Amino acid sequence: MTNPDVAKLSYEQAREELQDVVRRLETGAATLEESMELWERGEALATRCQEWLDGARERLAAAQQGRAAGTDGQEEA
């Protein structure tokens, strides 16, 4: 990740900032250099959001596997 501070952001913070970056890029008011910096920041933010989503998927899968393992072979009372 090119922006170390991005690693500290929550999913919601990263998503909100990414939405702001996209809005700023869509206006077309930035210079080429500013646009490149915004794009790079947006890429880092998108990566951070994906890391959060991947982590959430892994936690859900582990919880589902744990629940399934806990009920396998058990008879209901």
C-alpha cells in the first residue's frame, strides 16, 4: 500500500474517503498531477476496503464452519 495511513482506516472511513476521491475526479477540475495523486489515493483506499471485505468473508466462513462442526453428529434432545 502506497499510503501507510490508509492501513489505519476503518472500512467505513476508507469507503467514505474513496467516494470523495471519485467525486473529485469526476468533476474534472483537478490538474493532471492532482488527478494522478487522487487516483493513487483511490487505489490505496479501494485496496483497504477490499482487505476489510475479505477479512469479513473469512470470519463469516470460519463462524459458519464452526457452527456446522458443532452440530455435526449431534442428536437433538
